[in-house]
Amino acid sequence: MYGNEAENASARITHPFWVIVEKESADFISSWRSIILIGILALTCIGSLYTAISNIRSAAPGNNDLNSFVFLKLFTVSDGTMPAFITFVSFLGPLIGIGLGFDAVNSERNKGTLSRIMSQPIHRDYVLNAKFTAAILVIGIMFLGLGFMVMGLGLIAIGIPPAPEEFLRMLFFLILSIFYVAFWLNLSILFSVRFRQPATSALSSIAIWLFFTVFYPMIVNLIANAMAPANTADVQQVISYEQFIQFLMRLSPSQLFQEATSTLLIPSIRSLGPLTVEQAYGAIPSPLPLSQSLLLVWPQLTGLIAATLICFAVSYAWFMRQEIRSR
């Protein structure tokens, strides 16, 4: 009986899927591409942390409830010379996802190793699933490590330990960042399956990133200026206009990430949509509990997860239907 259990445990450990995951994870960690991306993100995080620590006293002048979350300000405070930590993650996170996924499949196809893998007794979907799993593991370890590094350096610098709610808010922020980068990872894997040349898939992913980061807000601003209600418009028309513009902005993954992270790391944010005077009247100026902040950002998190699953499903369907020929 014990011999059978040992054989079953050994079989689980040496399952082809996990063998591929281990191999891909080792390749990601040891590649110069990952080392450079991690180094850039670490340096920018240290720079934003230094800026936050230098200005944290002016950011928290009092001891009232709205300014009691001092530790969270390590991720949000900036003096203008260097962006805050959440800004760097929003900007560099997509590049990390694209850098890890743009040649996930087409490089194997061009080198002829994909046909060799398929000649083994391995299911085809193991390859794509393992590449995605390995990249997510590397991204998760990277962001959790950088996040805890920022928390540790901040604790040494300011000497104030985070409250349990602050720690949970930072942990949910890191998890949300992993989901955000996972979307761009899946998008780059999608283009890697679609195009045979890694340069084409990389340029396509970067073009989508630049569109949503630079050009899409400009397009929304043009639409907003063209559809702006007149000065004589009633309150309902103005609210409908603001909700429509907000809906257009939320079609961008970066906007969803920005709204969610701001709500988690700035507890004083009580709403992500327009409020009427009647709704704001009588509201107590106090920070939201963590549970209410999570409920507030649940639509944004659901949107990011849905976009990630859609990209993965399309790339999975294309990969399973493609013909793999040896060269």
C-alpha cells in the first residue's frame, strides 16, 4: 500500500504539465529579458519609495481618521518629481506581461522545438497552459517580492508598522496588480499564437498598450467635448453624460486598474461615479472599511478577469486548431 502511494506521489510530481511549468519558470527567471525588466521595476519602486518617504510628513499633517493610513501613503504619495508606486506599476506592468509572453509559442515553432514536444506523449493544451502558469508564477513572485520589499524598507524608514487593514489593502493591491499584468500576458500570448514572428507579436502587443495608454483617452476627450451638455441641461442629463463618458473610459484596462488601486490604497475614496448633492449631503467624512472598498472595486476586478479569460480562450482555441509541422 505504501509503495502504491509513493508511486502515485512520484507520478504527480513528474506530471508532464508540471515538468513544463518548471522548465518555463526556470527559463523566465534565468533570461536576461526578465532580469532587465525586474531590475527596472525594482529601481523605479525604490525611487518612488524614497520620494514617498521624503514627503510623507507633509502628506499626513494630522492624526484624524482621513490621515491615519500613513503606511498606505508609501504607495500613493509623490512630490511631482517622480511618480508614485502605483503609477509605476500601472505603466511598467503591461511591459512585463508583454515581455514574458510575446514569444511564448512562435519562438518554439520557429526553433522547431514545438513539434518535438508534440511528438512526446503530451497533450497539446499542456504546452499553452504550462507557459501561462509559469509566467503567472514568476509575475506573482516578482510583485509579492517587490511589494514586501517596499513595505519592509518603509517600516525601517518611518518606524510605524502597518495596521492589519493597511496590510490587507496592500496585499489586495498586489493581487490586483498580478491580475492586471496577467491580462497583458494573455494578450501577448494571443499574438504569439496568431503571428509566426516574435517581432510582429511584440509590436502588436505594444501597439495595443500604447493605444489604451495614450490615444484612447484623447479619443474619449474628443467625444466628451462633442457631447458636452448645455449649461441649461438638468441634473439627470448631466449625470447620464458623466456615466456614459465613464463607461467609455472603463473600456480601457488601465482605467479599470487605476480606479481599483486608487480605491484600495486611498480609503477616503467613497465613490467611483458621479454623486448628486443629495447623495453627498450628510455623508460622514470618514474612510471606507476594507469590505466596502472591495465591494466598490469588484466590477473593475471582474472586468480585468473577464478580459484575461477572453484573451486566453481565444489563444487556446487558435492554438488547438493550428497545424504544427516540423522543420
